[in-house]
Amino acid sequence: MALDQSSIPNNVDLSSDRRLQRALEQWQPNFLSWWNDVGPAGFQAHEIWLRTAISVEAGGWAHFDYVRMPDYRWGIFLEPQTEGKKIGFGDVQGEPVWDEVPGEHRNALRRIIVTQADTEPASVEQQSLLGKCAPSLYDLRNLFQVNVEEGRHLWAMVYLLHRHFGRDGREEADELLQRRSGSSDKPRILNAFNEPIADWLSFFMFTMFSDRDGKYQLAALAESGFDPLARTTRFMLTEEAHHLFVGETGVDRVIQRTAQLMAEGKEPREHGAIPLEIVQKYINHWFSLALDLFGGEISSNAADFFAAGLKGRFREEGYEEHKGIGTYRMQTPSNGKLIEEEVPLRNAMNEVLRDEYIKDCQRAVDRWNKSIAKAGLSGVTMKLPHRRFHRGVGPFSTVHASPDGDMLSAEEFASKQSSWLPTPADFAYVGSLMVPVYEPGKMASWVASPAKGIDGLPLDYAYVRAPQA
């Protein structure tokens, strides 16, 4: 479908539904007010070298140019509809996909969409002050690219709420702009999105781990029998890849810089770098928070969503059967010990998705360890903590485990927590390094240069330009 170049760029023929268009145009100034109030602080008038989606085709969704962020063309894009498409899993496998919300699934789908939607503005709020301490113009631009795309993903979900859920959807869309990350009165829905992000190592960890959870949640929703949701999330995944790149390569560059100094026999702190033991603590913290985003290990909601065709598995087509038949074997805590338990596979769908996520995270950690080895260090590696460590959701939220997964008493955990998770002193040290570097091509002392620039441009390109006097 051709792009509608109205005040809201879209490929959903918005102009043919005047009521819907008016509703979204009324929501638009509220969105811009939210963006200016709690979006990237201090850079709204700057010109940023941004990628803007102008269509869903391969050559059209990544248009680069200088843009002021408030002028960014947030649009609504769904992948093209596939004629005769069938639902690929659950009790409804083989039935036609739904173009409208089935009445019996209205509440569940609204809950799914609102929960996903809430993560998008939350991350913008969490990252709002990071521009003031960016390690380079390259990183500053990447931060803002992530921010504007999270804003577009919010638009994607708000369109579904307005288009398919009537007054309830409009009220939910308004609520998305009223909650605030970290607020004691109206916090964001998921805990990881209320966590403060005050330094760039946290930002890199967040985009590495929390945004990677987003990849798997979006991929599961891309299988949905509710076709507008599936088509929306499939296009969101094309943009999400950049967010994961920022996180994975960002952590890698921090590790490269520290490993280089250590290989030269230098003390990282004396040269303004981040010791690898602090990097490991940050990994432990952010990875465990991201694991909670998948939900409990045993979930009747997950079983119901799968059975109803609302949410599938990661790359559902890769499975031999699509009914979720069989069992899943897992360990659960009981009286301070681990017991083996077999649960119906459908009830373990959160864990099935978490399995795929952990494998993907391990691949990134393996890459980081190659950087350490390449620097000439031996016997030093980064590692993911066990999925039982530091959990706030599910059966392991009521017990304590070490990063290796060993069950501990509360006293044992408390005595060793400071060696496993960032302490106030660790956060303070990393915070002390957050001095902005805005000269093109220059990097902060704690991070290595990236392998290449953006969109074929050199590293010393002016990716962010101050407003003209």
C-alpha cells in the first residue's frame, strides 16, 4: 500500500477513516508534549543524523538525513497483508487469521498490546538524561536513534488500540503518556522499565538485554492470529535490530578498552576505564532483570495465549508440531532444594521463549570473550549468571541462588551480594566517568572506538549538530 503523507505518515490508508484519523491527530500533540517534557533532555533543537522509516519496502524503511527530533516523522507501518494466511499454532491452527479482534479475546489482546506499548515510552524516559554525558557523537546519535524508534513503536501500538479497541483503546493510549518510569504514583507496568539508567554502561546493558527481550516478545507476537498485531510487530523487528546492535557492540567496546589496558599491564581505574569485575556485576544485574520480563516459569496465561493463537513461540515455523503437545522438564525450588518437575508444554511457554533468549545472549557473551582473548588476556571471561540468580518473578523470586545457580540461605546471599551485583560505590565510580565527549571522532576514556561509522560515513562525521545561531 502506498505511503499516506499526512501529518501521520502511514501505510494503513488512515485518510479513509476520518474518525480514526481525527482521534490519532488529537493524540499526536499529547505525544509531542510528552516527548518534549520527558524525552531526550537538552537536544531537542539539535540536528541528528537519523534513520527514518518512509515505507516497509527494503529500500524505503531506512532513509537517512539530519532531523530535529521533535520533527521526526513518527509513522504507522504494517507489513503487507498476505492473502489466505492461516494461524500457525495452538487449538486454532489452520484457521484464517483475524483482521478484527475476536470478542472472546478482546481483554487478553488489549492486555498484551498495552504491556508491549508501555515499554516503549518507558525506555525513552529512562534514557532521557544520557545525552548530557555521551562518550562520543557516534554514541549520542545512536542513543537518539533508539529513542525516536521507541517513540515510533509506541505509535504502532497506539494505532492498534485506537483502531481496534474503541473507547477502551483510546483511554489506554492516554494512560501510556501518563505513567512515568520510576514513579511512585504511576510507574511503568514492568519492573525493568522503572529501573534508573544513569550511566552509559547501564544503557548498553539495557539495550543488550532488555531490548533483546523485546526482540523475542515481538517475534512471538509476530506469530499471532490477530493479523494486524503480527504485521505490526514484524515491521518493528526490523528497527529493533539496531537497538540490539547498540547494546551488544557497546558492551563489547567497554570490554575491549579495559582488556587493552590490562594487556598492557595498566590498572583500568588509573586510566579512566571500567574494571571487568564491575562490567560482570552489571551483566548480572541487567540480565537477571531481563529474565523476569518473560514472566513466571509456569504460566496459565502463557498456556491460554498459545492455545488461543494469540502468542506463539520464537520462529514457530521451525517446530515440528504446533499444538504445544507434550511436557517440559524444569527444576523448581522446594524447601530450599531443587526438584525436577514435568509440566505441560503449554504452561512452560515463557520458559521456552526464555531458552531461546538465553542462547542468543550467550552468543553475544562469547563474542565479548573473543575480544578479551584477542587483547592477549588469558583466564579472564565474562559469563551470564544462572537463570535462578536474582529473580524477582516466578518460583525463584522467593529463594536465593548464586550466579552459578547454587541454592543459598538469605544470610549467605546477603554476605556475598556486593561481589555479584553493583554496589553504590560501583555505580558512583562508573558515574564519575560519564563526562561528555562531543568532538567528532573522539571517544571517552572508558570505551573503544567502534569498528566503523554509520551508514558508510566516517567515525569523525558530525552525527549531531548544534542548532545554528
